Amino acid sequence: MDNDTRHIFFSFFNEIGILAQLSRAAMEARLPKGLTLPHFSVINHLIRVRDGQTPLTLAKAFQVPKTTMTHTLNGLLDHGFVEMRPNPEDGRSKTVWLTDPGRRFREDAIRSIDPEIADLQKAIPAERVAALLPALAEIRVFMDAYRD
Amino acid sequence: MDNDTRHIFFSFFNEIGILAQLSRAAMEARLPKGLTLPHFSVINHLIRVRDGQTPLTLAKAFQVPKTTMTHTLNGLLDHGFVEMRPNPEDGRSKTVWLTDPGRRFREDAIRSIDPEIADLQKAIPAERVAALLPALAEIRVFMDAYRD
DNA sequence: ACTATATAGTTCGATATCGTACCAATAAGG
DNA sequence: CCTTATTGGTACGATATCGAACTATATAGT
């Protein structure tokens, strides 16, 4: 393979990795101690998509092993941000539901991160970020499918 | 803040996070057991930029805490992929140098990941990925500077 | 129905990551 | 010089992540 071509892809994934670290650090600096980006992301996902999903569905949505999702959900349970109910359609499974404190946690987190997003938006307009999304999603879909 | 605007940025960072996980998993599946993406990335960086850099310089380049870089470098030392020499310009500091096994490790890793990159390139041409780099770098630079 | 296989979730152990505290060497200010 | 503050690196403890093995339930094939 061409050195330049390889370097483009390596640079891309390097930027991705650094951005992931930076965004995670930025988010967690604004969250109450003991809560991490995955905690927020799961709550946010339950709001945006809908609650009542199974742990495995959530693990797939975030591309993490199911053991990791178990751990994240346990943290949310400890804080009372979600509750588990049996899955009426499958006795092995559970469903995850938001609680009122969980919704408040999301609202507080969003309120405290909003100013930073506003600052970022001044430097990089939302339209420019939106323009990146299709390509990123395309790469993500390809890589996800490629794993098998 | 506008819900749609916020959602654009959240979606962006969500894609970033998932891509980081997928790329890391893909890379580590091809590396010898016990070696991680940061191990490879540091070696690759020492080749691309140049060796003889200090641990702190490397930590800043990858945006990780210096304790994390210490840990990563210890792993590379254990494998004999790098060696440390005192920094002649600063008695507190060290410099990191590649060894021949370290260079071989990089070559082997690249050889084994190249086919996957080639497949990815069929789906997403290198030019399209290259087109994303400036915006990603811009966002990364902004977020890096913003931390203070 | 019965056995074999697959799937959802947890437990457990290994390790990567990171913050705090610490040590040693440098730099800065008198 | 001498004190104080800063900086490069490490040690240590806490926790996030993840693979392997396990349990319980569901599905498939006969």
C-alpha cells in the first residue's frame, strides 16, 4: 500500500482518537463526580430514541461489549437514574427505563455543557460539523459491518 | 441553545466516540497479545516525526495524561521496542529511542492491517477521508486550546 | 417432547486509564 | 547564592473497559 494513502487513514484515526479523548474529558469535567460520558450518553440515548430498550440493544448502539454496558447500567441504577423491568417478550432479558432523577441528570448535564458547545460553535459553525456527519456515519457503518 | 444545533454536536461526538472504539478494536485484533493501539501509535509517531522525544512531548502529542504515557512506555520497554536515554538538556527528563525490534513491530503491524485499510479504501476513497482531515484538525486544535 | 444450539445477562479477573501525591531537577526572584 | 515556584517523571489507588466463563432462557432440528 502507498505510504501516503496509509498515512491519510492513520491520520484520520489518530484525529478521531484524540477528539474522542478531548470530548470525553471535556464532558466529564462537567458531570458530577463518579459519572462518566457513557452514563450521560446512555441516558441521552434513552431520551432521544426511547426508553424500554434492552441492555444488549444499548450495547450494540454504542458498539461496546455487553459486559461494559452491564457496568454502565449498574452505575446508573446506583444513582437511581434508570430502572430495570423484565422484558415481557423474553424471559432472559430486561428493559431499561428512565426515572425522573435520570431526566433531571440529563437536563443538568446539558445545561452545564451548553456554554462550551456555544463557544465551539463560534469557532466551527454547526453547519460545518453537520457536513462531516454523513461521511463519518458512512465510515462507521462500513467498519461496523466489516467486523464479521 | 437550539435543540437541533446541540444535537448536531452531540451526534458528531457520538460518531467520533464510536469510530474511536471501532478503530481501536480493529487495530488491536491485529496486534500481538498484550500490545494495544497506544503502543503502536507511539512507535508509529516516533518513526513519522522522529525518535529522541521526551515522554512529556509524547503525552502532549497524544493528548493523554503523562501517567498514561509512562504506562504505555513501560509496556514498550518491556517488549524492548524502545529504550530510554537521559536528556542531555534537562536532568529531570528522558528521551525515547526506537530499537530494531520496535521498527520490526511497526512493520509487522502495518503489514497485517494494510488489507483492512485497503478494503476500507474501496468503500471510502482516501481523497474523501483526506477531505475530512482539515475540519477534524481544526476542531481538535480548538478543543485542545479551550481546555485552559 | 427432546436434545442441541444460540442468546441475554452477569460474574470474575486482567489491564488501561487517569487523578493525586510525591520526588528530583530546573528556573526565577531577591 | 538561597529560597520559592515550576516542571518532568514516577508510584499508587480508584475505576472503566473488556474477554472468558457461567447461568438461565429461548430456539431449532429431529
